[in-house]
Amino acid sequence: MVVISAAAPPARADPAGLVEQEITFSSGELTFHGTVIAPDTGTRHPAMVMVHGSGRVSRDGYRQEAEAFARSGIVTLIYDKRPKQSKSDVDFELLADDALAALRALRTHPGVDPDRTGLWGVSEGGWVAPLAAAGSTDVAFVVTVGAPGVAPERQQSWNLVNRLAAAGVSGSLVDTVSRTTLGLLVGAGQFPEAGYDPAPVLARITQPVLGLWGDLDRVIPGVESLRVFQESLDRGGNRHYTLRSVPGADHTMRRSPDGFQRGDDLSPAYLEQVAAWVNSAEPPAADVGPLPRQERQSAPVEAGSPAVQLAAVVLLLVAFAAYGVRWRRAGKAPVRRPARLLATTGLLSVLGLLGYLGHLASTGAKSLGVVVLGRPLPWLALQLLAVAVVVATVVTARQAWQARADLTTGRRVRLGLLVAGGALFVPWAVHWGLLLP
């Protein structure tokens, strides 16, 4: 149940012809703080609640757009996003409830026409705003900006491929990061709402919809998303939608030369389209403009098995580390040198891969370093180590067999475990791309 409170200080005038008012409202057990920005006209206007993208975002992150819309005659409400306990703490249903609570609070504002009050959602908000609208007749319309029409895991994989390609990375690391690592996070439950399908929700929306995508969007697959919106809305019988791309705009409708370098200025064409559409007297009939650019198709991500990967890592570490205790130098030890090389390179490869992929996962693959031959230097070093492990495994196995008569039972067991670790390392390294081009 959502409880709304309108306790708020008096509105204050803004030099640019706007008026602001701080408000609070409740959603569940949480109290939210927001700012209503309205034209200083004394009459009622259409209004929008601005629903956040992903991450820890404050209301001020959307102030620039909110003020621009208010100058165009649209009252806006920006509010602080629900706090997260961790990166995996995301629930679209809760976020949709928060957006509806904000909308109900906005509808009570004296400068707002409650029958013309809707939701605006960017990026992740493009999943949340339609979900909220599908469950409430209070929502008069929906505006989405850079809304994904695919599942979050598929969108993030596509985004990572673009980011790596832009950094000059090619080869096996691309799949390792965008599919294998992401799939393991999905399987471990560390990628929230990974399989969320927006299509059934879009098919339930009866309100008018404006969907806009920057034609330089590198974060979400714009062509696929626009088509999913169109097909889903048509399937649900909704004939009041406008779906278009915005030239020269990135994911968040900033001007950008390539979609990766984010500018400070919002696209004027974007602001004009939203203002004209929201202020129109009648909901427009279905209209689809030119498709945005999309260089590659997205693909589903297969969930990995954390249990299998954990077991493999433990076995490898035990096999390589068990040889770390130095043998007594008494007696003949013909395989000591290649065996120590195998143990050392094996440990470095396993621990190095875990550390490097953990670093890439925590930074979103934004911190790659110097790229040589399509590979970041740490990845190139790990691939060379993996080759050394394979070579050392072959040499150690051959020499251990040749010297088997000179080895004690204990040494045979340790060498057998070490060589078995080297053999297990090969398919494991192939799985993680270390032994692939």
C-alpha cells in the first residue's frame, strides 16, 4: 500500500520563469524527497514524473531536463532514488511502486492537470516506467528514453561488446567478458532482474507511448528495442504510440560525436519532440520514424554454474599448490624443474585470471589499460602464462614417465596430482578464453 504525504515548504520562484517546491512522499516504509519544477504561470499543465536510470542517482542528475521541460510547459517531479544495499539490490516492481507513489503525489500539485500526468523513464527507467503504467490507470502517458527492449543480461552483454570494441579489444576477451563472466554472474544471482522480459509488459500498456532512442546509443540495441516496442504495443492493441530515433544523440540524449564521449548539452531535437508530444491535445496515432543505428545484434547470455567453476578452481589450486613444498634435494629428481614451472605458472594463471576478471567486472570493463594486438596487456600476459602451463604439463608428464623408476611413491602421487591439474587446466582455460585467439 502506498501512502502519500504532501508536507512541503512553500514554492519558491526561479529567475528563469520557473517555480520549485520541495515535497516528500511515501512508498512502502520509505520516505522519498523530491522537487517539483513548474512553469510560473498560475495555470494547470501536463506533468511527468522522471524515473531514474540504473545506479545510485540523485534527483539533481535530471534537473537539466526537468527545467527544460518545465520551460516548455510541462511540470516535472524529480526525486531521490530508492537506496541500494548492494549492486545486486534491484527490484523493478519496487521501483515501479516508487514511481507510482511519486505520480500520485504530483497529481495533487495545484499546477498540475491530473488527467495529463504521466511517467518519463530513461535507460533502466525504460523498464520501470512501462511496468508502472501497465499496473495503474492513474498514468496518463509514458515517455521512454533509451529504453531497452531486451532482457537486462542481453542488453549488458551488447553494451560490453561495444565498449571493448571501442577500446580496440578483439579476440577471446570479448566473449570472456561479455558472455562467460556475465553468464557466471547471472548464474550466481549477482545480476539482478537478468531475465526480465519487457515485451509482455509493453503489450499491457493502453496509454499513449513516446519512445525515443539516440541514433548513437551504444548502451542498448536501439533497432531491436524499437521493434520490440512496436510489435508489443501492436499485439496489445495500443495504436497511440510514437517511436523515433534522435540524430546525433547518445544513450541519454546528450550530443555526442560517437556515442561514447558524452557531451554536456541535451539534444534540442529530443527536448522539442518530448515537449510537442506531451503538450499535444490529442494522443497521436501510431507513428514509427527512421530506425536508429545498430552495428551488431544482441544475443542471449547463458547462465554459468558457480558450483562447477568453484570446484574447478579449488581443484586447480590444490593441484598446483600441493607441489609448492620443496622436495628434499637428496636423491635424483629429474623432473623438478619443469614441475616447478608448471606449479608456478599454473598458480599465477588461475589467480591472475580471477583477479583480472574480478577487476573488469567491478569496473564494468572501463579500466583496460594499454591494448596491444587487440589485447590489454594483463590479458596478453595471462594468455602467455596459459601457453606456458600447457607446455610445462606436457614436459612434466613426459619426464615423470621416463623417471618413474627413480621416484618414490609420495613423489609419484604429487607429480600425478600436478599433471592432472595441468590436464584439467586446458579445458578450463579454453572455457575462459585463455587458450583461444
